Amino acid sequence: MANTKRKLELVKKESAAIIAVSKNTKKDIVELLGIPERKIYVVYEGVPRRFKKVSGETIEKIKEKYRIKGSYLLSVSTLEP
């Protein structure tokens, strides 16, 4: 617990900005963690319309373009928490 408190103090001191996923999350950060409201920006989670479902024909064209055979899984991640 003490380690977590030290990390939060570092975040409060060193962060230029913090992203919150909603106004309520921003409010919680301000009230519970004591981080100044001016440092917190709300960026809503969501998917732009351009990421809509596409036809099977479109998928096949893309797979052909990139020489993808069979099924595939695209994963974007990081090793850090």
C-alpha cells in the first residue's frame, strides 16, 4: 500500500496530463486522489464510424493484398502495465 501511495504522489507531481474515460472518473480522480482538475482530460472510449463492419468481399481483398492465408488474429498490446 505504501508503494502505491508513493507512485500516486509521483503521478500527482510529475504528470503533465491525465486521461480519464468519463466525467465521473475525472471527478473521482480529483476527489479521491487530490489531483488538480486542470491536469485531467476526458477522452471518451468509443469507435469511430470508419471502423464499421465490412463485407466478406472487402476482407478477402485485404487478405489478398497482404498475402494473408486462412484465419488470423491481430493483437496490439504492450508489456508494460
